[in-house]
Amino acid sequence: MEWNILQQYGPMLLRGFGLTILCWLLGTIFGMVLGLVIALVQRYAPRPVGWLVQAYIEVIRGTPFLVQLFVLYYGGPLIGLRLDALPAGILGLTVYGSPYFAEIFRSGFRAVPIGQIEAARAIGMSEPTIVRRILLPLGLVSALPALVNFSIILTKETVILSIITVPELMYQTQRMSTETFRYLEANLVLALFFWALVETISRFGRRLEKRITGYLIERT
């Protein structure tokens, strides 16, 4: 094993790792926001709209991410949607993650005791206030472990973006291994980078869960 090649390719790998984090972070944030909107639409929208949203969820969950990415990147120009590789990758992660986040939020909302919601309605709270002050805080506590878990899964989906030439970490390690024929070192570096990222997300998620739980306990 020749680790001295990392001195030559280290800056390139770090740039790729930074782009991986950017793609994952933006895809996760936008996916969560879209998923939350979908979950609220499922809960409050008229039934025909709910059917359309459910169809969207089933289509996205039932097709591979690679297929969705190809349709978006290569098929988009056919309908006037021309995106560079990086925006297409972030949008692809957003679309792919949104139905999973929506189902996580939906299950979190269902875990909120119905008695608390009925009590809020009994004292005259509006539905937006109930969502903001009861449904979201309590539902988030129940959904947080699953949200963190799927966010971790999305980190590993970023490697697929290399197929549409997004120069993230997988793309750079493939370039390194192709130029040096040192496949073992390249893939070990790839694994170490992702392990560090996953551990960071896991620890942050546990700390966030403790803080939110403590805050809600103080409020009650």
C-alpha cells in the first residue's frame, strides 16, 4: 500500500469531500422541507389532492434513484429543464428524499396524542397554531431518530451523483484510482471519509434529540 499518493491527491479528495457534504446538506434540507409540506398536505388537504400526493410518494419510492437522476438530467432538456450536473444532483436528492421524509413526518404526527389536539381545539386554537405549537414540536421528537437515520442513508446516495459527472468524493476517488491504479487505497480513503461523516451526523442527531426533549420537558 502506497499512502504517499495521498499527498498528491489529498487536496483533490478534500474538494470532493466538501462537495459531497454540500450536496448532502442541501439535498437533506430541501428534502425535509418538501417532505414536511407533503405530510401536512396529506393531513389537511382535500382527498383528491391527497391521492395525487400519495401517487407521487409511491412513484418516487418505487423507482431507483439512479433512474430518477437520469430522467432529470438527461430527460429534463426535452421539457425545457436544462440543469448543470451539480444543481441536477441536488434537485435529484431533494426529490428522492422528500417522500421518505414525508412518511417519517406523517408517522411522527400520528404519534402525537389525539387528546392534546382535541384540547387545543376546545380552547379555540386555530389549525395553524395547533400545527406550530403542538403537532410539529411533539411530532418532531418522535420522528427525529428516523430523520437522522434517513439523512445518513442520503449521504451514501451522493456517490451516485458521480455518474452524471458531479465532482464529489466518489468521482475524485475514481479519478485517483484510474490515474494511479491504486484501487485499494482510493476506496479505503472513500470509506474513511464516509465513516467520519456518518459518525458526525449520528452524534449531532443524539445531541439534538436530548436538547429538544429537555426543552419540551421544561415547557411542560
